[in-house]
Amino acid sequence: MRTNDQVIDYLDELRKNQHVSLNELARRTGLAKSSLSRYFNKTRGFPVNKIDKFAKALYTTPEDILGINESKPDNNHVDKSYIVGIERITIPIIGEIACGDPITADQNIDGYATEVFDKPVPSGVLFGLICKGDSMEPTIPNGALAIIHEQPTVEDGEIAAVLVDGDTQATLKRVRHQGNVVMLLADNNDYPPIVLSKDYPGRIIGKCIRYTVNL
């Protein structure tokens, strides 16, 4: 069984191998980033009573973190990446988008998230966007991580990530085509439609295939 310091070292190794930043780990565990920093700096003892949160956030088991070998692991904590038909992949989380750069250029990336998919994982480029605001509620809540499949078009009624404001900001909206006009519709009726035009251009960068949210 690992000592407290060894547990911290192992958690730090896990998160770095999975490209999980402290901000992302704080989001997944629901703990303050300042508290996580103290744990990893070893200036505060690791809270063993919260080990389930860390195990879930880093897709492993409490027994693995503690260094306990058990022949019959608790099925509720099995690392799903080992189950047939499941695959775990790491995707970039996109922040502000630099004009003219590829969507997943290094300067656009705020961090990484590890997501579990049923096989086969969609081919092509996947990235994440943090939802800000309530325009897509109740479908997608504020603060959710939207998983986007990069593609230039979507079908009517599908939710897309659309670049607006001079190709610098991405918004999530349902897309509807009416002749030569493209309308971006919120699921929240308090928000009016956005009409893309020469005066307010935009372009689809991907389709929202799902979202995840921490409770």
C-alpha cells in the first residue's frame, strides 16, 4: 500500500500522462484548484475520504491509487478503458480561437479532457468546448463540456459549433437553412435567432456529438 506522499506522486503521474491540467482536475473532482495545488505540493495531507472523486476523474480505481492489489475489484470502479467495446481518448479543450489558425492549434488549447467512448470512436478530429451561458438549456447546461466532431456542415436541426465575431469566438446553436440564409437557433426561448449574413458572417466548424457535465 502506498504512503500519502506516494499516492500524491502517483496521482500527479496519472494526470500528466492523461494531459489533465489542475484546472481540469478541479473541474472533474469539484475541488478548488488551490486545494489541489497544496496536495500536489505536499503542503497539505491528501484527503483519503475523497479518493473516489480522484479515481473517477482519472479513470482508475481507489485500489489502484492506494496501491492495493485485489483479485476482485469493485465493479463500480472498474477502469472502463479495459472493457471490450469501450475506448478512452484524450481531446483538446479549445478556448479563444486565434483568427486564421487551425482550430486545434496549440495557442487555442486551454487544456485536455479524457473521455470514454463506445467503439468505434468517431473518425476525424474531436475537440471540446466549455459551454458558457444558458442559451442551449435545457438541452445543454451552462458549464458542460461539449464534444465537437470537426466538420464544415451539419444537417438541419443538429447542434453545431459555429465561429462568429471574425472567426474568433465559437457558439453552440442549432442550425437551420432557409434558402440562402443560415439561422442559428437557441434551445432557450429567451434568446432570439442569429442570422448569418455578409454583415454578420459565420462558419460551422463542427457538430456537437454529446456533452459531459460534473454533478
